[in-house]
Amino acid sequence: MIIDQATYRDGERHPCGDLSTELERVRSGGDGFLWVGLKDPTAAEFDLVNRELHLHPLAVEDAIKGHQRAKIEQYESSVFVVLKTLRYLDRTSDIETGELMLFIGDRFVVTVRKGQGNPLAEVRRRLENDPARLRFGPMGVLHAVMDSVVDTYRRVDREIQQDLEEIEETVFASSSGGDAPSIYRLKREVLEFRRGTGPLSAALADFMERGAGRHLNTDLHHLFRDVADHLKQVGDHVDGYDRLLRDVLDVHLAGVSVKQNEDMRKISAWVAMAAVPTLIAGIYGMNFDNMPELNMSVAVGGSQFYYGYFLVLVVMATIITTLYRMFKRSGWL
Amino acid sequence: MIIDQATYRDGERHPCGDLSTELERVRSGGDGFLWVGLKDPTAAEFDLVNRELHLHPLAVEDAIKGHQRAKIEQYESSVFVVLKTLRYLDRTSDIETGELMLFIGDRFVVTVRKGQGNPLAEVRRRLENDPARLRFGPMGVLHAVMDSVVDTYRRVDREIQQDLEEIEETVFASSSGGDAPSIYRLKREVLEFRRGTGPLSAALADFMERGAGRHLNTDLHHLFRDVADHLKQVGDHVDGYDRLLRDVLDVHLAGVSVKQNEDMRKISAWVAMAAVPTLIAGIYGMNFDNMPELNMSVAVGGSQFYYGYFLVLVVMATIITTLYRMFKRSGWL
Amino acid sequence: MIIDQATYRDGERHPCGDLSTELERVRSGGDGFLWVGLKDPTAAEFDLVNRELHLHPLAVEDAIKGHQRAKIEQYESSVFVVLKTLRYLDRTSDIETGELMLFIGDRFVVTVRKGQGNPLAEVRRRLENDPARLRFGPMGVLHAVMDSVVDTYRRVDREIQQDLEEIEETVFASSSGGDAPSIYRLKREVLEFRRGTGPLSAALADFMERGAGRHLNTDLHHLFRDVADHLKQVGDHVDGYDRLLRDVLDVHLAGVSVKQNEDMRKISAWVAMAAVPTLIAGIYGMNFDNMPELNMSVAVGGSQFYYGYFLVLVVMATIITTLYRMFKRSGWL
Amino acid sequence: MIIDQATYRDGERHPCGDLSTELERVRSGGDGFLWVGLKDPTAAEFDLVNRELHLHPLAVEDAIKGHQRAKIEQYESSVFVVLKTLRYLDRTSDIETGELMLFIGDRFVVTVRKGQGNPLAEVRRRLENDPARLRFGPMGVLHAVMDSVVDTYRRVDREIQQDLEEIEETVFASSSGGDAPSIYRLKREVLEFRRGTGPLSAALADFMERGAGRHLNTDLHHLFRDVADHLKQVGDHVDGYDRLLRDVLDVHLAGVSVKQNEDMRKISAWVAMAAVPTLIAGIYGMNFDNMPELNMSVAVGGSQFYYGYFLVLVVMATIITTLYRMFKRSGWL
Amino acid sequence: MIIDQATYRDGERHPCGDLSTELERVRSGGDGFLWVGLKDPTAAEFDLVNRELHLHPLAVEDAIKGHQRAKIEQYESSVFVVLKTLRYLDRTSDIETGELMLFIGDRFVVTVRKGQGNPLAEVRRRLENDPARLRFGPMGVLHAVMDSVVDTYRRVDREIQQDLEEIEETVFASSSGGDAPSIYRLKREVLEFRRGTGPLSAALADFMERGAGRHLNTDLHHLFRDVADHLKQVGDHVDGYDRLLRDVLDVHLAGVSVKQNEDMRKISAWVAMAAVPTLIAGIYGMNFDNMPELNMSVAVGGSQFYYGYFLVLVVMATIITTLYRMFKRSGWL
């Protein structure tokens, strides 16, 4: 689907009718450029655009098939750029990956968006309000688009940081806090994030070095350097998340087993408290003929009071209380 | 075994009779090339081919012995390429490794296939239907073969990803899900995969840099760059699998022990529930002369009803029920 | 807020009135430079300064937004430097991060401080007392500021080392010493520290290599090399902390579970000690008609003394004592 | 000890009498070279050789002292090579390390062998049967020796792979299979192996790059590239072993503890099965005056049959059987 | 403190009186050099030396403050070298770190030693007995000092290897052998060792590459290359220690818990052995009216022999013996 197409001359937008006429006009005028915005185009729609622009067939194939690695490829008369767009889904804390491709020629830009991430209408509007930047031509558009994509990276970066902090909190709040699947899922997100952002960082550095003279004047170079810096910052963070999540996972796994051991210790301590009184009860349940304790008595008010049983009950209670206190003090209960 | 041999001129296939005559013809004609396809050739069969083509003896030795690392070696008048072919066996989720070697001269290609992976008949057919590519000559054949091999890598990559997802699911479904041997086996597969694909990535980058002027025109360079990108993408994925499998293994191992601890806790809790009533039973089994509870009675309808026993049974049942509820609430049962 | 502004000529401080007049004076004089010190400036305050100095808009944007990565960027007529300042909070053992930016032109320096870290008044005072260094001009100021920042890094480095040593001591003092959250927190600090110091090290090396001829004479180069060395030393340490903390965490987690197991062993040993006497008591509680031990007797002073019960008590005591000694010797109690 | 010495001219072996006469002859003839083979030479024996060949004193010192790192050092008029030889001892699965040094001049080779590894008699014999290779001169000898050393590496590589597979099998066969010491020992072997082979790989790459024009013609270059490829393949494998052994160790350690936990669970389950019947027995051992179950009876053939006891036995048996089945189904027994 | 100072001319030692006179003499003579040896100099002592030699103030500052990273810095007219000296303390298996700095000018060397490590008297004596090396001048002294320092590294390396082997032995001797603190302490030593030796290796490589033409002739270059090789060998070892210690720690921690589990299993097995007889005793302690086993009897010699009790004792003994054998066979006791 063709979303929007326009010619930009002298930093101003002009409506664009027939592609081939417009292209001829900007070419002959030696000024201005054409910007065509596509979204999930079919091969046929793409063909329509390509008939006029003569894009490199390999780049076109990549653009239609999708699932490319982030890259910046220089062909003879054009540059082909693949950016991975990311979208953080609040509901599931998931990251959705999309793609954004740009064909950049001397007098035209074609942007191809796949998936929901990073709508470009906003980018176009902002550019149209900034004639100075529009005058940088197609490369200025590349910068604006890339800047917007990297801004999303930074937003996702902050979301991941928040998720990590939440997980840390639950894991460290109690020894059995957190759950392995959600830690693992965040790790997978971080990996996905790294896969999307890492290759772009390398490709951009390479592009800036090689393309310095050819495509980029000093001002553009500064602009791209700024984007590259933000990418590096994101990269630093990703590295950190990975290391921390490894530790959080370890602490969590250890914590779960610690919690279980505590339970076991508690149960065993209760059982142990019953063991000694049970032994005593067993002793006085023996059938020996002569067990003096059984008929210990004292004369109370004329009759004999057999107090043995009560004494034993007191002894048992004392033992249980003492053990309880000992275990409590050791932190076992 | 010689599988197929043909001459290609002007993007068209011509049957090829005697090797030496044909070779002379393409050389004198200044156009076209010879493509000989071998599969698991014996030294004798190889000799037959080599007598005319004068391949470098070291390369020939490698091709006959096999078990080489993926590489692209430039000799004076030819290039020798070793590719590792992979085949994912659905039944066992195993990866089978084979080899595919190419000798590329100015006017000929010899392809040598070892093992079952990556049949080339399909590649040849596709090339024969695409005269434009055939006109790239021997290097075009190299690209087509390499492209097909890397496509298999991507397919295997997807299979591995699926296996990983299945393992993740089983591991996270229940705390004792998954099994260590299958996780380890997948890790080994990933390693095998890395060994097959990693060296090629480096060799290809090196070849494109050094061979740029000599063997590759701009169009070919773009084609190979495309293959290199796909290889890099595979490489990114492999790195990720490795990291994730490490964590999956840890989570699984921890999960197994957690599951066992849960069992132990459950058993112990049951035992603990029996401990207190056992103690009580022991107490009333003691033989003291004076144990008032033993003959507690109430006058019911003229006769004495000794209710002590029943009272104790009720007490026991209450204790057991209470403990059961407590343990249930703590999640111990 | 403008904290301080002055002109330095011939290594001496001169008060500075209107910015534009001063700037013209130092430029026409071919000597001296202007140093403006800002702290958390608003966009308006910044504008005031910028109107005269014509700083690069991208750099200005970074300076106002903050949260940049440490970097040294060369623009046509100026250098823009971002330094991360660190402040170790004794109370919480936390590291607070701030930023310090410098715009360095041919005849001026603007320092912008964000957050509490690294006040520059002290740096300025020291420089004003060292006319030789002041004569290096704006780059001399950059060195002095950077030196002061890196000195703070070293101080924080020492604090972290102390924290690590304290944690080591508690972890190794007893098998359950230390606590996971504080180990993890230190790890996070180290990561934060690495994020602050690592990028600067790379940026400084790059600046020294590229800027050698342009901005730095030999003396300045030596001064910056000294700073770079200190940074590298800090970097070495950080790497070490990371590795050690990993091990400390493992030892701690293992230690906790070891401690719990010891408790369990102790409890079980006590229970085991009661098991055999309980069995014996059970045996003599059986109701068999003929149990000779029950009425073993000896004639003592005319009457029969039934000693069976006492014998059994002695046997029980012996068993318990023996088990106690055995367990004690095995280290189980 | 001098093992063998000979002059090679035109690809043929000639006996070699006095070193200095021979050396003069090959030098004046402009053709041929001298090959002296030493094994564990004393300083005196070495002196004898050195008097004529004027080897570099530092290289000589290294050769006598031994325990060097694998390296290829270029002196003005000679090249000094240290190779680590490996020998796999089948009995103990140990790797024995030795050293092989070569001094390579324009017209001579001195090989010095330390330890039992890689006898050179076989290499010499093979070279003498291949006049074409002998004509490459001293560098051809270096290649032949290095090729033989690297072949041993590949053999050791295969042995290690087999050891690893055996360990994997024992570890995964049963949950407590394998033993930590043997896994650790293999890891140590792999490390030893890496130490021997890794530095050579780097040194060889460096030598081929720098020495390309000076010492190596194209044919020799191809030969050395072949050796370098084999080395890289060995290196790939070593990396893999390391990663896998790490996991095998983890799985084994976890497996041991899992096995123990299984034992504990089994024991506890048996104890738990006895707990309920014991409680019941305790209950009917109580001495209450009125326990109706004790004298439940039924009139059978004129007399009363007291069946209470038998009923309780049946209840106990039922409980035990039920528990046994439950535990069996849960996999606890 | 000035330890020793002397002039060396033509490979011979001459006493050195006043520094400035001597320096003038060697400079005008175009031959010879001055060697001043300091140990823990005060700022004042240092000043005395510096007044004549005009060392670079930054280097002097570093030398007085100490705690530098190992480095080799080239100033215009001198080279400043910082070496970390190590000393293995046998008593505590500790490594003590010191520093050794050298200022190397065209006609002088100043050596500054901090701490107890690496006394230089021995180095000086050896050099004085080797006129050939003395003729290399100040750079020859640098080599001799560095060689001696690196020799100490190798000695420490061997000590660490021994410590590691001892720890391995104790850890693998029994499942609970070794202790975490001593493993950790060795790991810390290895880290300290790495910090001392690693930076020097990089600095030396850099110095040899850059300084090749300027400071080092071919002979000196070979000498330094030798030192660099030894350093690399030490580096290889350090890497290995780190990996092995990681595993040793894991095996130890797992071993401790395995040992504890074994104890628990043993205790539980003993308890389990008592459970069944206790149940049987409980059964025959029940008070049912009709329990035939209680009065099983046989007529022996006219009277009735009630054998029930004895039969039960035999049954109990059989059960205990059988369980004992079973547990023994399972390796639980």
C-alpha cells in the first residue's frame, strides 16, 4: 500500500502526481527529491514504484521477503538500508519486531515499513516543519528515520530496565520471590533486543567511515554520529542487562531451594520435638514387673496420691518447651 | 561418480563430450565454461578429470581426503572452495554434516559432493533457467551453490530454533520438565552448526575483500554480499542459542532438584502429621497406676459411660485436620 | 546558573564583563581565553552564552538533555566533551552519577555541570595557582577537569575495593555469612562504574590519536596520556571486581545451602538417637505371655529385686551415649 | 646425541662427513643443504654443531633450556622454530608434552628433539622418497616437520573427542554416572592441548604474512597454508570441547545430587509408610477402660470370636498397600 | 636512598663521584653511561638526582607517588618504565606487589625500587661480568632489569601452579576435600598476578613496534623479543589457572553438598531400619482380647513353652539384617 508520496523542493512539500514525470522534473531541476512511503507492499505495488526508480534487484528481493538483518548496503547509484523496528507491548512485556527499509537514491527515497513498529507519518510531519533539515535531501530523511527508530530503541531500553528492576525487587524481597520463566523471558527479550540493535551499530559505523566523502557532508556526519552515540549507549545497557539477569537467575534458583530447605528444617524440627516425649511414653508403657515410677505416691489427706503420671507429663512439657526455645533461637522455626 | 557434465555458452547448455576437446573449444572461443559434477569420486575418477584441468595437487588431496574446514583458497589459476553441507534429520533431530568442494578456473567449475547434503541438480536446473546468471561464468556457479548451501543453513537454523522453543516449553511447563540429555544434545548440535557455518563467514569476508578486483565484478560482489549477510544472520542466531541453552540447562537442573525437594517436603509433612497423635497414643499406653483420663466416665442412662478413649480419638483427629490445613495453606502438601 | 566566568591571559585571571566584548578582545589579542562555568543551566541561560560562542546545535542539544554517554566529539571549530561524574555515598554505599560537559573552542571553554559530582571551583583554584598550566589554554582546562574526574574514579574504585573486601570477609567468616542482595548490589555498582568509565577510556584513546597534531602539543599529549593510564588502571580493577563478585556470590549461595544442610543433619541425628531406645521401649511394651526379661530378679536381702527395668534403662542410656559420641566424632552434631 | 646428518643435493641424500667441509661445499655449489638431527643434546654436543653454523645465541639458549612457547622467530640469517609435540598415552589418557626445535638457515637445518614425541626418522624417510619436496630446501624440511607435528595434533584431537564421548555416555547413561575427577582431568588435557597448539597457530599466520616474499615461494606458501588450515580446525574443536565439558561437569554434579535426593526420597517414603500403622498400633495400645474395638466379637460355632485384632491387621495392610501404590505411581519408590 | 651509582665505559665499571661532572664527561666522551640506583627515595633525594638529569615532571610525579600500572612511556629525550615486581611469600602463599621504575636517557639510567621485590644488586653484578651486554648501554640495562623481573614472574607462576595442584589434590581426594576460602584466595592471587603481568605484555609489544628503529638495534630487539615471549607464556598459564580454578571451586562446592547429603542418607537409612521393628512392637503392644500370637506355645518337657516373643525377636532381627544388607549394597551406609 502506498501511504504517502510527495516531492520536496527548497524545504517545502509539493504534491506528487505521476512518479515518472515528477522524477524527471526533480532530476532536470537539479534540486528537490521524491519521497514515496510504502507499508507492507505487495510485489505488484512494489513493481509499480520500481519501474521508475530502477532499484537494485537484490535489494528489492530483500525488501519483499523481509526477515533481513539490519544493514546499510551501498549500490552504485543507491543505498539500501534495513532497520529493525521494535515495539514494546505493555500488556505482555513482549517486544515485537518489525522492519523498515529505505532505498535512497540521488533524488528519491522509498521507505518500506513491515509490521506495526515506528510509524513514519510523525517523522514526515516533523521534517516538513524543519526546512533546514529537509534541504539535506534523501540522506536527511535517512537520518530522521534512523533517529526515530533509535529513539524507540531507547524507549524499549528504559522499559527493559524497568522490568529488570521489578524482577530484582521480587527476587530480593523474599528468598523464594520471582519466577524462573519470567526471568528467562526477559533474558530472551534482551537477546532479541541485542539482535535488533547490535548489527545496526556496526553497519552505521562502517557506513560513516566509508560513506564520509561520498554521501555525507560534515553536517550530516555530525547528525549520524549523534545517532551512533545513542546506539552505543543502548548497546552498553544491553550488555549490562545480560550480566545482571544471569545473576538474578542464579540468586532466584538458589533462593527457591533455600526456601524449600527452610520448610524441611521446620518440619523436621517439629518431628524432632515429638521424638523425645514419644520415647518417654514408650518407656513407661513397658510391662516390667518392677517400675518404681509407676506407683510413686504421696499421702495426701489420708489417701495415697499417685503422682507419677503427672510428673512425667510435666517432664514432657518441659522438654518440648525447651526444644521449642532452642530451635526458635537457632532460627529453625 | 560423474553425475553431470556440460558446457555453457551464451547462457545456454550444450552437451559435453570429451573433456579435453571441450576445454580447448571454450578456451579458444573466449567464451563459455565447462561444469563437471562429481559425487564421492574415487581417486581414479578424480584423476580422469584432473588430467585435463591441472588442479592444484594440495587442493586435490583435500578433496579426496575430505574432513576439511570450510575455506576459500586462491591458487594461481584457480580457486578452491570447501563448504560444509548440513542436513537436519527430522526423525532424530540430528544434524548430518557433509562436504561440498568446488574447483573454479577461468573456464571450468568442478563440483565435488560428499555425503547426502545439498544435492546440486536443483541448483543446476535453476541456473539453466536463468541465462543472465549463467553469463557470470564459473563465479556465478560458485554463488549459486553457496547460496543454496547457506539457504540450507537458514532452514537448519529454523529447525534448531523450533527445537529450542519446544525444550523451553517443556522446561518451563512444570518444574521438573525437560531432560538434561536432550538439552545437552541440542547444545552439541548448535556447536556442530557453529563449526560448519562460522569459518565460512570469515573465509567469505576475506575472499570478497581480496578477490574484489580479480574475480568479482560489482554485480557478483553484490550477490556474494547478500550471501554473506545471510550467513551473519545465522551467526547471530547461533550465538543466541548458545546463551539461552546455558540458562535453560541451569533452570532445568535447578527445577529437577526443586521437584525432588517438593516431594521430600510432602513426605515429611505427612510423617509430621502422624508424629503428635503417635505421641498421645504413647502417653495413654503408659502403665501408671493413676491416670485419671483412662477412666473418665459419665452416667448415661443408669450405667457409666467411659468416654476417655473417644475424647482422645477426637483430639487426635482435630490435630491431624489442623495440621493438614496448615500444611495445605503453606503449600507444603 | 552561571557559576563563574573569567578571562585568563598570560596565566593570570582577569574579571570578565560582557561575554561578546571579552571574546573579541581575546581573539584580537591572539592570546588568552574565556572560561564560563555553568551548573544545571536552563535553556534560556544556555542561550545567553551560546549567542556569542556559536556552539554546534547538536552538542548544545546533548548538553541540555543530558543522559549522554561519555564521549569526545570534534566539530569544525570546537570540541565537545561529555564526562560522567561519580559520587560515592558513604551512607548507602551507592554511586551517584552526574554529568560534566565541556565546550572547548580556540579561545574559550564552557563547562556545564549536572548533578552534585565533581565541583569545579577547586579545579579552577588549583589552575589559577599554576600559571604554567593555564598557558596551555582551553585544552589545559580540559586536562585539569578530566584529571579531577578521573581522580574521583580512583577514589570510588578504592571504595568499591573496600566494600568488596568487607563482603569477602563476611562471606568467608562463616558458611552462611553475607547476603545475596548486598553482593548483587555491589555488582550493580561495579556495572554502573564500568558504564561510566569504560566509554571514556576508548574516547580518550581515540582523541589522543586523532587530535595529536591538531589540538595537542607534546606536553599536553603527555598530560593526557597520564590521565589515560589512570583510566586503564581503573578499568583493570573493574574487570577484576566483576570476576571476584561472581565467585563470591557462588560461594555465598552454596554456603547458605550448606548451612541449612548442616542444620538438617543435626536435627536428623537427634531424631536418630531417639529411634533405637524407642524401639526397645516398644519391645518391652508388647503383651506376650512369656517375656523372661520382664521378671528377671535377684534375691537381695531376703526379697526378690526385679532389676529388668533398670537394666533396660542402662542399655538405653548406653546406646544414646554411644550414638552421641559417634555423631560428634563424625562432625554431625 | 646426533641422530642423523646428511647433505641433500638435487633431491638426493649424500652422506655427510665433516660439518664444516660439507657446509662450505653446499655454499660454494649454490645448491643443496645440510640436515643435522639432534635429540636431547648436551651443551657440549650442541657446541660442536654451533661452531660451524653460527646460530643466534638467544635461540641456542632457548634450545638448551627448553620449556619454550611455540614460536617462529626470524633472525638475520636464520629462522628459529619451536614446536610443542604431543603424545597421547593410551594407558592413562594423558597427554605428554615435548618440544621440537628447528634452526633453519640458507643451506642447513638443525632439528632438536626433546622428549619422546614425534620421532623424525619417519619424516626424513618420507622426504627422501619425494625429491620434488626435498628441492624446496630447508623450508621444505620445516614444512614436513610441522606437517607431521600437526598431524599428531589431529590424532590427539580425535582421542580427546573419543574420551569426551565416553564421558558423555557415562554421564547421561544414569543420573549419577561419570565422576568429577575424570571430567576435570579431561578439561585439563584440553587446556594443555590448547596451550600447545594455540600459540603455533598465531605464530604461523604471522610467519606466512611476513615471510611471504623472503622465505616462501608460492608453492611453499600453499603448503604452509594447508598446515595452518589443519591447525585452525584443531583450534575450532578445542573451543568446542571446552564449552561442552563445562556443561558435562554441571550435568554430572547436578546428577549426583539428584541421585542422592532420589535415595532420600525413597528412604523417607518407606519410613512414611510405617508411620500410620505405627500410630494405629499406638492407639490400640492405650489403656483406656472402654475401647469397644478391643473386644468386638462375633458368635462363631457356639463360641465368641474376637476379630478386632485381625480387622486392624487388615486395615494396616490395606494402608501400607495403598501408600505403596501411590508412591510407586508418583515415581517415589 | 641512593643504593649504588657508577659510570660504565667500554663495558667496565668506574666509580662515580659528582653526578653533574660525570654526566658531562660521558656526554662529551660520546661513550659510556651513568647508572644511579635508588630505593624508596624521598622527594628530596629524588630532587638531587633530578636536578642534573632533567627528567620529565610527570614521570617524576608517578615515580614518587607509586601505585602505577606497568607501562613504557616515551618522552622526547627519555623513556620511563614502570614494572610491577612480585614476591611469593612461602609462609602465607601470598603475593606481595612492589614497583620498579626506570628512567632511561641517552647517557644514563635511574632505577627506582619500591618495596621488597626484585633486588637489583644481583642484576648489576651479572651485567658487570658481561661487558658485551654492558656495551648496549642504558637499553641493555632496561633489558637486564626487565628480564630479571619477568624471571620472577615465571617463578611465581610455578608457585601458583604448585598451589593449584595441591588444591586439586585435596578437592579430588575426597568429596568434601578442600575449602572454599583457600580456592578463592588463590583465584585472587591469580588475578593480582594477571594485573601485574598483563599490562606489561601489551606495553612491551607496543614499545618494540614503535621503538624499533629509534631505541633498539636488531640485537636488542631480539633480546626484548625473548622477554616478551616469556611474558606471553606466563599469560597463557594465567588464563588457564583462571578457568581451572572456576571448575575446582564448582566441584568443591558441589562436593561439600554431596558429602552432607551422604550423611543425611546414612542417618535416614538407620532411622528407616528401626521403623519396621518399631511398628511390629507396637502391634503386639495392642490390648486386643484375642491376639493368638501372644500365647502361642509348644509343649516342651511337660510344661508349655510360650515362644511367641522369641519368634518376634527373631523376625525383627531378620528384618534389620536384611535392610542393613540392602542399604549396604545400595551404597547408602
